[in-house]
Amino acid sequence: MMCGIAGAGKTTYAQALVREGYTRLSIDEVVWEQFGRDAAEFESEDYERYKAAAEQTLWDELIRLMATGRPVVLDYSFWQRATRERYKALIESHGYRWELVYLKADPATLRQRLAVRNTKDGANRVTVSEELLNRYLTGFEEPVGEGERVIHQR
């Protein structure tokens, strides 16, 4: 389970795990596949609805992949503790173990990375404005004492 604010490096880390044999599940990619648009291009209420549908798709796919014994990396921000706990419980209920990898980056690093990422196109780019980043920074529930492995990003 990847965890961190936009720009922290979750997708890059998850893609490295794919090269080791993991299957990567990404809400951003599901939304892109279904609608061919950057999340920032939707009205917020529409995006929340699309994101919820995408999360259900990934939830079901995670269950399917666990049944086959495949290793999975969840490329998702997991910004709320309740969401992390829900996924941990699901994984444990299927007899698997989870690892919470928290990629921690300071706001200046995030801004620098997002400035580069915002110029690109595709599912993994999702535009993040300064206003949106500030909301992420304010609303992010940092994992502390949840069994997380913290990787400091620079």
C-alpha cells in the first residue's frame, strides 16, 4: 500500500515493484481508462463519483488478485487513516499481509516535482494546482504508529 501526497513518488516506487512481478492498481489509471481525462478536468462532484467507482473496481480487482496469490501494489494516496484501515482489514481477511509504504516529502519538494509532472500528459500525471496541493497538505492524515515504513523523499 503506497501512501503519500501527490508528487511524493508513489507511482515511481510502485512501477519499480511492477518490474519485480507485482500487479499495480491505480485509481488514476482507472479514471483515465474510463474517461480519457485528467482528474483536474472534471467538476469536483463528478470526479468524486468517478473516483468512488474506480475505487470499487480496484477493490474487486484486489480481491481477485489475492485469490490468485499475485503480489499487488496499491498506487493510491491513502490520505485518510480510515481508508488505510479498511484496506488493511480486507487484505488480512484474505490471509495476506500488507505493507504501508509512506513516501514523505516536504512541501517544497512536492511543489518542484508537481511543476514538472503538471507539464506531462497521461493517466499518471493528474494536474495538481497550488490550491489543490494546499488542500492535500492540510487534509492529509499522516500515518504514525500504523506499522508504516517511512521513506523520506528529497
